[in-house]
Amino acid sequence: MISDNPIADFRSECGALLKRAIEKVCPGETPERVIFERPPVWEYGQLASSICFELARKLGEKPINLAGRLVEAADKSVFPLVEDVVAAGGGYINFHINFANFSRLTLESVRQLDNDYGSVKVDKPLKIIVEHTSVNPLHPIHIGQARNPVLGDSLARMLKHRGHTVYCHYYVDDVGRQTAVVAYGYDKLGRPAPAEKPDHFIGKIYTITSCLVEIKRLKRELERTKTTSDDEQTARLNRELDEWVGIAFELRSKYPELFEKLLQGIEKDTDPEKSINQLNRAYENGEKDAKQLIREVSRLCLGGFMETLKRAGVFHDSWDWESDLVWSGMVSAILEELKQTPFTQRLGGVLEFDAEKAVNMLGIREKLGLKKDYAVPSLTLVRADGTTLYTTRDIAYTLWKFKKADKCVNVIGMEQSLAQLQLKIALYALGFHRQADNLVHFAYNLVTLPGYKMSSRRGRYISFDEVMDEAVKRAYEEVSKRSPQMPEEDKIRVAEIVGIGAVRYALVEVDPAKPVEFNWDRVINFEKNSGPYIQYTHARACSILRKAGKKPEKPAYELLKERLEREIVLALADLPQVCIEAAELLKPSLIAEYANNLADKFNTFYNAYPVIKAQPPELSDARLALVDAVRIVLRNALDLLGIVAPEKM
RNA sequence: GGGCCCGUGGCCAAGUAUGGAUCAAGGCGCCGGCCUCCGGAGCCGGAGAACGUGGGUUCAAAUCCCACCGGGCCCGCCA
């Protein structure tokens, strides 16, 4: 007999047993649902119920007495997974597992289900779009943003594993001033083919161009303030100018050739600011030249992203261009619909969406969890020059996504919380309640650099590529040191797996709500509580199985009597439950924590007991089955995090 | 000023959704140990905590409620 969720089987036996006992002892008090928890120490069993605390109050009895009577009345003979039921503490009922049966059930289930173990499908699968990464095509993906693809990809894997149909979408934000800036610079250079990884090349152009344009703008403004003689204003502008001149100096020494070329190109333009705005408008209008130029730059950059993401094991099913939404008329159609609602108004030439009014009139304040007297800021939908804003376009994009999916998870930085809220309110305002209800903003906090904030506009960032390079380099040194006999090409392959594993684990292990201060030792950790530690444990298990040179022939599961062995069996049985929780709560960190705990237990076991040489052979076989199950579970858990489990390292 | 998020040993951090039984996990760092035996990226032991502060709810609070303090983010005709 096998089970896709052994611990749930045990729990339902406990539930049935408890219900029957309650019926006998206090008829009419049978609860609909009994909640079980894991007792704090091993001696208290594997599952416990605190139901007597509530029940006893109703009956005017001491909880522990009631627990005693229930245990007395319990008949465990018909429940093969229940070894013992005990009243304990102030009124707990503790359930002990029958390990002879439970170990067999668990180990055989894991080994037979193999890749599928851990996956419990939902009854009603949904079509879910996970939008993630969506880094603007202006510069390489930096480590602050890298949290996004890693989280998004793991979420997608977890949801698929739950039986949903998942599509990963990348929203290419090619509409907006910033893209025009980089395209403008690229054009001034004569649209060269990059001699390096394209996103890095584009990143340099972006930084230098915005810097030069900014300086030029500030100088012009200073000229203007001279006539007005506003001292405070002049001082402020001078400070800003000083900062940018400093950045320019930095950039010039880092990239002298590129800097000079761009400087020459931009010098000739009397008003770069104006040219950029023109380009932006032309692109939004779908004019041929602008389209050609901006698409070319964006595609170059995305090519670099694809390389980076592929290396990290992150995949997308669809690349959605924001500009397509504008050109196809979808955005203006939505705007027309919004204008029909009572929530938009013209204010000094711009179109505003009154989110506060919408919240009040639609009565959705409580549903959105907003405080009574919090006034939701209004949202500008259309600029005075007729161009749209990011969130406006996002409304159209979201509705487009909902044509294909029942639910949308947006992996987007916490700093966009307000915009995401306004977006959701706009959906309600348009009458798309089902869509709004199923729109999830999965927010994550920033990764900061010690000392300063990452700023792509100022060229201050550590790229995801650099981090992976460094991690793989260090992993290679480590592999060479520990497995000098390994063939060179294996070393290279393994170093790649281990280095990337370290980075992915580090980014997914911490609660995404918390800000993370970047440091190399955190991201490239090969010791306990790291991706490589779990990978190592997996390789160790593989090694034992290799050395054993045989399958477990006649395992006697009842011989697994050591507490550690039983703790491992229990941990193995937990995987399906952990996967369910992690997917429902959108918490990849639960998987990471789980795998790390299992690895800890396994290493302790490994150190304490022989497997191959254990006597009698039936025990050795049972332990081999245990090792095999650990191998499978670690591999499956790592897979949900997008981390490869090597057999040797 | 308003909103959201975070606050747990020297440092990093789990646990907070669904309040419970013990020494409040674990890691880094520090101190002391480990097999000529299945991989030492490991294992064992030790020291180290007012769970930001103050109230409240409860038989029971790191967990729920209120106030306050500290940090981050947001409140743009940027994205």
C-alpha cells in the first residue's frame, strides 16, 4: 500500500479515533474538525490535540481529567498507524505512531512515487499566471532584483506541483522615458553591435547617457534661475549638479572610450531632453523609426537577460511587450471604459482616477484592508501631452492576463504596493470583481548594499551575473580541493550547479518581506543552512547507495528503532504537507527550511549508524531504503527551488 | 503628516496565518572534542536571549488587540 500523504493518513486515523472517543464520553459534543499539532518534544508523540481545553470548559471539568477519560474510551485496535494514545500535560492528548507500519508506508510510498512524491494535487486546478522578473531593459539584472526571478520561479514550480496550470510571464516595460533615454544614447553611438554581453553594454550606455543628459538639464536650469536670483533654488541645483558631475567623473574613468563617444554625440544636441521626450511620444504613437530603434535596443538587452535567467534555471513562457498593449488600442479602450465610471476627472489637463471615491462608493474598504480614515491617493492616468502612465497600462495588461488565467500572481517589489493597490481598485471600478479578487501582489523587500543604495541610474549595482560568476568560481575551488580526482569537465559542471544552488538558496531562504543586506558570504555560503549543504547531503546519500551496490532486498522496517531513524521517517512523511502549505501560502522558504532540516537529521544519522555494514542484513536493507528515500525527498525539494541535486560533488 | 512592512542571543535568523505542554529552532562567530570504519561542504559538546517598550484580552501571548519607540519603503504628469 502506498500513500501520497502518509502524515495525513495518520492524522485522519487520529481524528477518527478521537471523534469516536468523544461520542462515547460526551455525546453531542463531537467537533466538526479536529486540529492537530506537532508536540514540542519527541517523547510526547508525533501528533497532539489540545481539544480538551475547549471542551472541558464547556463541560465544567478539568482538561486533564477529560483527556484521561477520552483516552480511556479510545479504541486504537482498528487504526494500524496508531501505536498509543496518552493524556498528558494540562490536558493534551498525544498520539504515538506505530512505526513498524508507518515506516513501511512512508518509505515504500516515497520510493515508488519517486519524482511525484510530495505532490498532492488540488481538486480544482486553476490557470495561474505568475508574472515575475520584468526588469526594465535598461541595464543588467542586479542582485537587488535577482530576488524576483528566484522567488517567482520557485512559486511557479510549487504551484505547478500542486496541479495548477502555470504560465510565467515577463512584462517588458519598453514604454516610458527611460527606454527612450537608452535608445537615444544608442542611436548617438551609431547603433553598434555590442562587443560584450549585450545587457551590460546597454547598461553602460544607459548610465552614461542619463548622467550627461541630467547634467545638461541642470545647467540649463541654473541659467534660468540666474535671472530669477532664487538663492535657495540655485544652491539646490548646484548640489545636484555636483553629484552628477562626480558620477560623470567616475564613469569617464571606468569607460573612457564609450563616455567620449556619447559625450560627443550628445554635445551636438542643444536640447537632449526634448529629443528624448519626442522619441518617447513617437514610440507610443507607433511611429516606424522610433519603433525600429527602441525595439532593437530592448531586444538586445533582453537577449542578455535570457542568458542570465537560463543560467539561473529560470524560465518564462511568454514575453509581453507593454508597447503592444498601447499600439493595439487596448490601453485607450480601457481608458474609455474608465471615463464612463464616476471615478475619473480632468484636472488641469490630465486625467485622474479617484481611487478613494471608488473605494467608498463600491464599499470595498474593508475587503482591501484599508483603515477607515486613510485616503487612497488618486492616480494620474494620462499626462497633459496625452501619453499614458505605467499603472494605466498595467490595468490593460492585467485584464489581458485575466483573459488567459483565473488567477494572477505579480511578483513585484514592495515599493510598488500603492500602485498595485490602485490597480486593483481600478479593476473593481471597471466591474471586474472576480479578476480583482484573484489578483495577488507578491511583494518582496529590497536587497541593499552596505553603505549605499543600489541605483541603476547612477551605475551603482552588483549584477546577478557577477554574483553567479563569483559563486561558481568559489565552488570550483572548493570542488577541486575536495575532489581532486574528479575529471575536469565534471568539476566545471558541478561547480556551476553548486555555485548557482548557493545563490538561489540564499535568495529564497529569507522571508521576502524582510530587507536583506547584501554580502558575499551570505550569498555564497557552502556550509550548513545553504544550498550546497543540502546538495552535499544528497550526494552523500547517493554515494552510500552506490557503494552498497544493491537494492534493499528484504527490508525489515520494524527494525528501524532508533529515534533518529524514526525522526527521519517522520520528516520524509512531512514533505507533501509542507508542499501544500508552501504553495497555498506562497512561501518558498518553507521548502528551503524543510530540506535543510532533513539534511541535518540525515547527517547526524549518517555519523551515528552504519548502513551498509549494519546487522542483520534486514536492518541494512531497511536503512538503505531510508537513505534512498532521503535522496529522493531532498532532490524533489531542491527541484521546487530550482536547485539541481548532483550525485557527486 | 498619512499608509504599508520589519524589530527574536555579538551577527544572521525560524516560529506570528490556526495563541498552548519543554531548555524559544537553526546558522555564523567563539571555546573544547571526533573514527587507519559508508564523502570532514560533516559530526558531538559548551558558553551566549528583558522575543523593541508599556498596557490589555486569555486558564495560556514571541504569536491576538491598543499605544509608543526604532528602521525601511511609499504618498510623482517616474517605473
